[in-house]
Amino acid sequence: MSAIEIAPWLAGSQWPTAPIRLVARLGSGHTPSRSKPEYWQDCTIPWITLADVWQLRGNQVDFIVETKEQISKLGEKNSAAVRHPAGTVILSRTASVGFSAIMGREMATSQDFVTWTCGPRLAPRFLLHALRAMAPDLKRIAAGSTHKTIYMPDVEKLRVPLPSLEEQRHIVEFLDAETTRLDDLARACSDQLDALVERSFATVSEILIPGTLTQPLGKYPYPWLPAMPKDTQLTRLGYVCRLQNGVTVDEGRARTDSDVTRPYLRVANVQAGHLALDSITEITVPKHVAKRSTLRTGDVLMTEGGDLDKLGRGTVWRGELANCLHQNHVFALRPELDKLDPDYLALMTQTVHGRCYFESTGTKTTNLASTNSGKILSFPVPLPNLQKQQELVRQVQKQQESVREAYQVLTLQSALLAERRQALITAAVTGQLDVTTARGVEAP
């Protein structure tokens, strides 16, 4: 792969460019043998691994000083692990490709990183910004089917613009100031998005169950519920709704001539409040199995397991795919349409009442939670008459429409800020933007 193929972002550089390895010492890291327990005792040397990439996402952390793991001096001695000096620039090249930072102190890395210890012609913070400018190209050249990797021959071809050290200093000062300003705006956008989600959650609760957020707590067994209006009673979901189980995958089953192939909805396709249908698989099952596990328009879908805060959240199936089946870990709830509106049920699972019920009855493990058909069918639903349910749904949908519009605007703003940040870094490090006359840096 030629240099221009590996770095098209440098095509407009106003500065001369050079391979990074000629102006900075190229290095990498290693993992001491896990089969030698003695290598993993008395570990005191900070050791950067992919477990630390979370610190680097968003490109808002410039210096890394703490690591999840450490290695021992014995492990270092008996492996290819190397301690690099403070100020060394790192780049993740495997799996999570293209994240960069500067070592805040002497550290080692795993083989998933490459390092550059800068020579006298290259400032570490300038190199850091240059690596962030080339991040889109780094992701493009990463190869591999399971884990994307930038291989060392391509790493050796990476080039960097090379203005004078004084110019590098001005560029760094400018970018530090401007990216901080853009990051502050991005955080404000993120905070507003979080506030919108909370507002939507509160609105659904207050419309469907007035007093949820303002009235005193109720009594056992549902202390989070306020007193119900006279025209509303708590009704066990199983009295007004049937639960349909899905298909259990049986890889060893012999196929027959009567089998049918159908689209197949998995847990990953059922999200909180919406469906993710960009990746749908198919399954081949006997015709009678397909018949009893086919989704119908108006079914309310719930997943058996997942994150605790998303457990039991319902999503209405609107016939998006014809003859679609569902996995056994996805429950299809089929309301009696003269007694329970599907949209009302789906929204009810998103209220404070729904969240408290499913979180308190869910079976919790270290990272996940689960429920079962019995707990779902025992969900106590405040049940006004059908006309009232549909009116409440319309009120919620009207409120959510304005929330969606605001959410789309903020999401677009966030994307534009990220795009602006990337373009600004690229223009500054390549000299296409004169930072001495731009905002943030005084002319020398």
C-alpha cells in the first residue's frame, strides 16, 4: 500500500511530511505468559491494554496515567514487554483501532498498541493531534475478518506533517483551546439529550398514572403507585392478555419436506421502545412450529433478559415483516383488543410503575437480569376503559413527537460538532488553517 493510499488526508499538507518512524522511535508491547503464575505476582508496572481504551474514546483524554492491569518486573524480564518513558505517544492498532494518547508516566503496553517516543524534531502533543487527524484513515486501512488490525508494515508507512517546533507549539495551543471549546459544547448537547430522555420518561408516567411523580408513596405491595382514580382498577395482565412463546433453536434437528423458512426476530432486534431490524436472520422449522410462533400485528414484544433497567420494556409489533417468527427469549403478548390497547400496554411498561415492577421482580446476576412469563403475566396494569386508554396514548404520542424533534436536532448538532472537531484538527496540523490568525492563539 503506497504512502498516499495510506494517508490521503495529507494530500493538502502545507508542510513537508516524513515517516513517523524517522522522527520518533517506533515501539510496541507484549503480554507476559499467562501460564506462568510467577510472572503475575507483585505487579507494579503500569501496563496499557485494550481494557484501557474506554479512557481514550472521544479523543478527550490526552494523557493516560492509570491502567486496569499491571505487570511484574519478572514478567517484563521474561517477555518482549518494554517500559516506555513518559511522553511516549500510543496508538491502539487491534480491535479498537485508532485511539491515541500520551503516556503520563513510564509505562508498558500490550501488543495491541504501537508507540512512538518523539525525537528532537517532533513534539508529542503535535503527534497526538496528527494521529487523531488521521483516525478515519487508520480505520480504513485496518484489515481482518474477526478483529480489525493495522499491521506493522502499514504502521511503518504512517507519515506526519513536520512544521518547525515553534509552529508545532502554536498549532497545539490552538487545538487545545478550540477542541476544549468544542468538547464543552458536545457535553452540553449530551446533557440535553439525557435530560430529554428523562423528560420523556417522566411525561409517560405522569400522563398514564397521574400523581406518580407528585403524590406520596402508596402502600404495599406497590408502594410506588399513587391512589388510582375511581374509574381505574389494577388488573393482572394475564387476565386481559395471552402470552405466546417463541421458537427454540435446535441445530441438531433433521429437516423434513414440510419445513418452512421464515424471518426470525431475536433478542438483539427488540430494543427499549423500538425495533432494530437492520439485521434479520431466517430460521427453518416445521410448519406447525411456525404457526404457533408467528407474530401478529398488535403483539407487544418483551425480552426475557438483558440490562436491568431495560427489563420488561414493551415494543409494539406492527407487521414490519410478513410471517415473522420470534425467538423463545422474546415474549409476544397478545392483548384482548376490546379490553387492552397494545400501545397503552407498551407505554405502561415504560412508566415508573413498569420500571419499579420489573426491576423489583427481575432475577439479577452480575451483569444481566431476567424475568419469566409468570412475572410478566402478573404485572398489575392500571386499566381504565378502552376509550380512555387510547386517549392517554394520543396524549403521550403528542408529547413524544415534540421530544423526538428536539432529540433529532440535538443529535444532528452533536454530529456536526464531532465533524467540525475532526476537520479543525486536520486543517491545523496540515497547515491548511493559519492558526496564528485564527481564534485561540496570538500571532508570534
